[in-house]
Amino acid sequence: MPTIVPDDELKTVLKDLSAPGADAAKIVTAGRVRSLACALEPTSPTESQSLGLLCLSKIVDVCERAGGSKDEQATRIKSVFDPLVADAAASLAAASQDPGLLVPATTLLAALAPLSPAGTVALLTQPLGIDKTGKDADLDPLALLLEFAELPSPLQPALAALLSGLAGTKTGREVVRDRALEWVSAAAENGKGVEGDTQVLCSVALSKLGREEPVIGEKDEERQAKEEASEETEAGLARTLAKHVVASASDPSASAILPTLEGLSVLSTRPFIRDILADDIKFLKALLSLSPVPQAVGGSLPVTPRSSMVSLDETATAPVSTALCYGISTILSNLSMRKPVLSEHDEQMARLRRMAIAGKQVPDRVDPHESNEAAAARTKKLVAAGVVSALRGLVRAESTRVRESLGRLCVDLVEDKDLRAPFIRDGGVRVLMTVLRDLKDTDDKLPAAQALAKLTISTPPQLLFQPPFQTNALNALGPMYLLLTHPKSSLLQKFEALMALTNLASIDPQFGARIVDAKVTPPVVESEFRGAGRTSEPVAVIARVEELMLDDNTLVRRAATELVCNLVTAESGYRYFSGEATHQEGQKDTRAATRLGVLLLLSDVDDMPTRLAASGALAVLTESPVACAALLSGGGITTSRKRTPWQRIGDLFAPGGTLAGADEEEEGGGKIETISNLPPDAGLAHRGAVIVTNLAQYAREEDEEELKKGKETLGATLLEAARALVPANTRPSPETMGVVQALVQAQKALA
């Protein structure tokens, strides 16, 4: 029978350790060490085990805060738990040499190993001075445990848990490889002659040990043989642990389930292991069944009988294991993971590392298990197994790490457009919004924000957000701002944020106003060139959008321009880009003139969607006399070519809507005319006609000289465009007739 340790004693230890200047060596007496070991036994109550773990963590924290080098801290921790070694020596000196007497000390060391691997190794490798018969011998605790673990006993699973904990640390990994690898491998391979969860725990230990590091100068044949042997071993370990998950699915509190998930989390970082696990449908369903039951959420009216409300409340308040949720979410995230896109610098570093190991140029090896196609196939299997429904339970865990894993998982689940509908249908959006709400604005939040951006791009807002969708859609603005302003946000994430904001701005003018007026404070990213203690200045979101309008990437430039085209329909956007906001205050806004000049230049680039968006924005903005004045004055833009705004606007009426010859000039400055029978692009011509009409009306009242220039430049062009759109003996469509009418109106304005 295990010794029952009163919880009050453990609480007293916690209280004493929390006092300022606490000395663990004085507070944690030999008797308290024995009580702590008993509290951590598997047969102890859950509350006692939790208090014991808290005490253990606090002891390590107090010893490390006392200062000194890593070795001094390890020595300090060792001295606190030395009574464990004395008890082991006393137990073995007794007449009954029962291996079960070593279980409490071994269990305590297993819990101590992840917290202080160096201290645990120091305890395991110190000389005992006795052997099993009580005679003097050069024997340490680890050798003693391995010797007693040869026969089935409760010590075997306790020792396996200890070695598994050590294998997850750098210091402990060396000890396990040097001293215990033979025993661990034998127990994991066949499971014969072992008790309880020993085989599973040893499999977990082997999965944490990983592969041996490549030897510099090693022959290709030897290295390939080692890799093949390692892959075969890891595949066997993955199948063993997967079977244990299937067997434990009916009992989430089954022993060794948490270490099993930990081992699979490590193994699933290997691309070929991901395919093995994803192909095992029984494993996937068993893994997802371990997820907590989703919290019941009631509506505004009772939709269930009152008799069932109590059971719903019990379900909602059921305890959630954070460790269990973290293990499940990590495995799922690994299974859906896609190959990261490396920068040129990272690719070069990886190539140099391979060359250093092989001693020669090594061709880039393409792993088929790591391809986007393989990742997409695994993701479809996860969705078919019910992963989205499981997310609703996993998100209940109050853990930042769980939410980070769920964010990475969500962005992979919605990467395939075909999977976005089931993701929304099964409640994935609510999970995603919870993750975004609870995570801080760090780079760990970027994947979740990107997932929401992908959904916003392809899904109508009334289907994506809960009613009233106009109100709930406002919650999507903050994550999009983060993608635009975060220092670690990739260009792809910025591009998707721009497209998402474009769709949001089309919901209602208030969205455009919020985007224009928004200011955020991006997080500070530390680097070797910047010290701590700095504060980041607030950044206007619209300023980042303007920067991206001039990006070298055509798609990014197009997305930013299309967003601006939507923003100018809102009052705030119209006043900002036209310069009306500062003009009414009696100030001259040179930046507004520059913005208009940029739009004018973008209406003259070799990308039709960008030209349409830029000219559409100008068609709206030129309704302002302030914008017309700034635009005709040059727009604050200086180029090497002396082309007037009227000439640039004339390119909107070019045959076929192309820029053929638009940017080519003769030595004397004249434009090379393009001969073509094609009509102009109807969209560009319509926008151009509205711009000409607005500018001409302004120039007639304010600047007759500019009106003359416009007539000389575009008088004939407008008529030619109208004739090209409606050839002789043809009946124009209603759309074409609208464009022709706009052209005629522009011609009248110039005349």
C-alpha cells in the first residue's frame, strides 16, 4: 500500500519555498523529500501528484535563482535530493531486496528530469558504494536500476519513464545513449519480459533520441545505409505508438498516453512518418477522439429541454488536460505541415552544410513526402476524419502553445480552397476567432491571421461571419492590420491581407473609414543590432498600403491599388487621398499630391487590373477640385520623361487597352504613335472619360491654359475611341453605349 501524504504538508512546502530568500536545502528536509516521492507515485491521488509537481518545479526554480554556473546549480539540486540515494542504499542493504522499493525514487527522478536534466544525471551517476548484496562496490544508481529492471517488476515502467524524460534533453540524451540504449532498445523491440507500459515508454525514449549526427567525410554508401536503417526504426516506433493511441482511445486517462503523444510529436516531424500516420485511419479517428468534448453554447432562446441543461453545463465545465490538447494539436499540425519556403540565404546555408558533411557538392534532394501535393493529401484525410470538429474541443485548453499550434493547423487546413467550405461548416471559424482573440500580437499569431485572410478572400462575409455579419466582420480588421505591419510578416501574408481588406472594405463604407483611420503599434523584433528596451511607434495602416502600391511584385502592387480603389468610396478615404482633409484646414497637402501622382503612374503600368483600379480611384477622386488642382500641377511626381497628366490619361484610350508605344518617345520628346484597328478597353475608356470630364470642368473655371492643353492632347483621341467602340453598321450593347456617352460628355467638357 502506498504511503498517503497529506496535501497540507505539500502546501506548507510550497509556502516556505515562496518566501523571499528561501533556501531549498534548509526547507526541503530528508523527510519532505520522502513525502514528495510518495506523492508523485502513480497510485497517489491526482491532487497529490499535482501538488508534488508544483513543489518539484518550485525547488528547481529556487535552486537556480540562487545563482552560480550551470554546474553549481545542478550540484545544489543534487544535494536537495540526495536522501533518495541514501534511501535506495538502505533499502538494498535490507534483507528483502524488492525492486518495488525503488519505484518512488525513480518516479521522482522521472519528474525531475525535464526540469533539471543536469541535476538528475548527477544523482544517477554518483557512486553508491554498495551492490545488491550490501558489499562495497563501484556502483551508481543508474547501473543499479538497470540491473534490477532485467526482471519484470513495477520498477520497469518507472525506469522507462525516467529514461524517456532524460532522452528529451541534451544532457540526458548522452547518458541514455551511453548507458541504457541496449535495455531501452530490447524493451521497445519486442515487449517481452517487461511490465505495464514499459514497451511504449521505451519507444518514446527512442523516438526522442533521434538519429546520430552525420560524420564529416563519411562515405555516401555508409551514410545512406544509416539513414535507411534509421527510417526503418522510426517507422516501427511510429506504428507501435499509433497502436497504443488506438488502444487508449476508449480511456483518455490511460497511463502513458501523454508520453505516447510526445513521442509521436517528435516522430511526426519526419515527412515520411507523416504519411504513415495519415494513412492509418484508425489512428486518426482514435487521436481525434481524445480531444475534449466541445463546450455547449446555448442560444438566446431555450432550444433544449430543461432536463438536459444540467448535463450540458457539466460538459461545459468538464476539466481539460492542457498537456493532452498540446500533444494532439502538435501532431495534427505536423501532419498538415507544408514545406517551408526558405529565403535564398537559408537555402544557401543548408547547401553549404550538406557540402561540409559530405566533403563535396551535393545535389538538392527532393523528398516526395515533403511536397505540397503530399501535404494536401494528408490534410484531406484529416478533414475526412473529422479534425475540424475536434478543434472545437482543443481550443478549450487555456494554453498559449495549444492556440499557436491550432493557428498553424488552421492555415494549413484552409490552404486548399476545396476544404474551406467544410472548415466553415464544422465551426472552424469560431475556433479561429478564439485563437486570434487570445494570442498576443507576436509572430506566433501570424499563421492564424493568415488563415482568416484566406477565408475572407474566398468566402462572402455573410457566410463567413455570424449574424449580424457587419458587426462580427469588424473583428477581422485587427488580424489583417497585424499581417500588414508586423516586421516578420512575409510578402505573401501582406498580399493576402491586402486582398482580405479589399473584400472587407466593400461590405460597408464604415469599414473603409476604419482602415483609413487605423493606427497600430507593431511589436518590436529584437536583433543583434538592436537592443532591448525600445518602444515601437504607432504606424498608420494606410501608410503601409501606400508603400505596397510601389512594391516590385506585380500582384502585391495590384492588390494594394485595388484596396485603395475601394477605400476612396468612403468619406475618410476620399478626403485622405484627394487632399480635402488638410485643404479645409488651410494647409497644402503635398503628400496628397504625391498620392494622386502615384495613382496616375499606376494607371499607366503594364498590368490591366492595376490600371483599372488606379484609374477607377482617380475617377472618384477627381470629383474634388483640390485633387484636380494637384493632379494637373504634376501630382508631386517627377519622372525622367516630360509627359503631362493629359498624355498619361490619354493612354487609357489606347487601342486594345495596351501600352504598346505608350512609354516610347522620340528623341524630340514626341510620342511614337501606335497604329491599330482594335477598340480601346471599355473599362479603361469609361474611367478615362470620367477623369477627363472632371478635370475639364475644373480647368474651365480655374485654369483656361490647362483646358487648352487637354483639348489639344485628347480632343481627337476621344472621338477616335468612340468610333472604335461602335463600328459602322453595328448596334452597340448597353454597356458600350454607356462608355460612348461618357466619351461624348468628356468631349463636350473639353470643347
